[in-house]
Amino acid sequence: DDISFPSPQFSVTLQRTTPSLSGNVGTLTLGGPPPGVDDAALTWTDVRLYKSDQAGLVVPEAPGETYPYAWEVPLDSVYFDGHLLPISKLGDVGMSGVGTSALIDTGNSLIRGPQDVIGQITSSLGGDNFDCSVPHNLTFEIGGKPFAVDPRDFIHQTFTDSVEQCSA
């Protein structure tokens, strides 16, 4: 049977409503925005299309179309503690013309980035370990809008028996 949706949309929310040992409240919505969210509140941006020779997914039911290998979107800028981070000097190796981009991956709890930019963040923290009591802000700008990472999701305890030292 074919399934038809009112709109070719899906959304995933991984939102912490209150600190909880049982984890975050999350939803998956198919065919439109989540209940209570108006389309006007969404940020729209292009998803990078991969050609088949770049590992794009070819679907037999859609001849001539290639689908994204990953949800990769243009990244306008990244801010750490309110300061604009420079664009990586490592370039888009083998992917000419892609520019700065971000992979949106709900199956991964890590935030990764180019080694030179991560090095700048680590340097501004004073090294790999830093005082847990000082909150730090990481913000991604996508589609002209800021998306802040909750400081609790940016750091973790370096040692399980101490809440004094953290790592990014």
C-alpha cells in the first residue's frame, strides 16, 4: 500500500523539557510540522544533493532522481561564547563548491567539526579540561537564524567522581 502525506515534511524534536534522569522528551512527526507548530515558525534551508558518484542514493521508483546521502545543510556561521568562529582553513576536501555545511544527524550525540576550528574552541577554554561551573555557549546559524546548543549538551564531566572538571 502507498502511504500519502499531506506535505513532504518530517520533523524530529529532541528537547529537554526539564532535567531528568530518564532522558529527553522527543517526537517524530511525518507529513507536516509537529502539533502546535506553525509553518511560519520553521527555518527552511536547502539540503545538499549528492550526485550518484558522490554516494547519492538512487531510488528505482524515481528514475533520474538522486537523494541525499545525509541531511547536509549550508551553515552560515558558528559562534562560541558570543564570538564568531572563523571558517575552517581545511577546505571542502574533494567536494568543490560545497562550502561550509553541517550534517544534521539524530543518531549521534557528538558535535564534531574541523580540527582547526575545534582547536580554537579548546584554546579559548584553556585546554581540554575546564571548570564545569563556567557555562559556555555554542550557537549554529542556519538559514539566517541562530540555533543555540544547551550548555548541558556541550560539556560532560571529565571524571565520573568529580563535577569540577569538564570537557567539551
